[in-house]
Amino acid sequence: MTPRQPTTELDARYSSALNPRPGAEDVTATDWAEAQRRLRDAEVFWITTVRPDGRLHVTPLMAAWYDGALFFSTGPGGQKARNLTGNAHCALTTGHGSLAGGLDIVVEGTAEQVTDPARQDEAIAAFEVQYGDHITSPEGAFFGFGDSIREGRDLLFAVAPSTAYGFGHDGQVFSQTRYTF
């Protein structure tokens, strides 16, 4: 799969470009390559899915950025899996959690279950790179992660972004970048 490249634009309405502060005169959109780097480096993501009655369900999870998509897993009876069965639209977010600096990223898209064993192995390898000993070491909290997916005890999903946002913040300097795929 060849990852799609987005159109990238700074949204001045929500950036320091419209309300300049010292140091904000040159605020620019965050490059998609930088956003992808941050997705590969993140350890904690939050997923938002929609329950059958329309209420939102938000929960933290691990996700791995690979080949133009965010991959995550869940148990077949879990709330996420049940929600995605009825409505595959979801959003995954990650970020720094501080106004002092960082980049928060939101990826919106449609979750697709990954059942092809070769694709599963590629995604599992991406998780192992991203999470290291947490997955690969017998002492790791998520040891056996790959086997759980291969054996069908957990489901694997991929979300290719339809839209993504990068919210940069550094003290009083803010930027909002929209990535349209």
C-alpha cells in the first residue's frame, strides 16, 4: 500500500498567525513528515468510537503508525469492537499534554479489520519497533501481543486518515494544521 500524501494547510483562525504574539510572527503549518514522526514515537493514544445509541466511547490504547495507517487492537467482545461493528468511523488522538510545548495530533478515519496474516505480521512488527520491551520482553506488560492477534484472541484494526489535525503549542505560540487526504 502506498500511503497517500495530504494537502497541508495552516488554519490561521486558530493559530498565532491571526493573533500574533512575540515569537509567533513566523508560525507555519506542521509538515506531515513531522506529524508522522510524532505518531511513530507516541506510546499512548486515545480512541473515540460511537456506541449504537450515539454516545461516544473514549479509551486509551496503544497504536502503531505504519504504512500510512494507525493500527490498534482490541478484544472481540470489547466496547470498541462492538462500536466499530455498527459504525466504523473513529478518531485516534495523541499528544504531549502540556501547553509549554508539543504537538497534539488527531487522526480521523474509518477502522478496517485486518485479517490478512501477512499484513498482521507487518503491523505486529511495527508495534514491536514502537513499543520494544513492553511487547517483546517476557517481563513486558503486553508480552504475547502478536500471538494474541495471530491466534484471533484480539482483533487488529487499521485507520487510514481521511483528515488529520496537528495542534502545535509552545507557550503563547499556537498553530493548527489540517491534513486532508
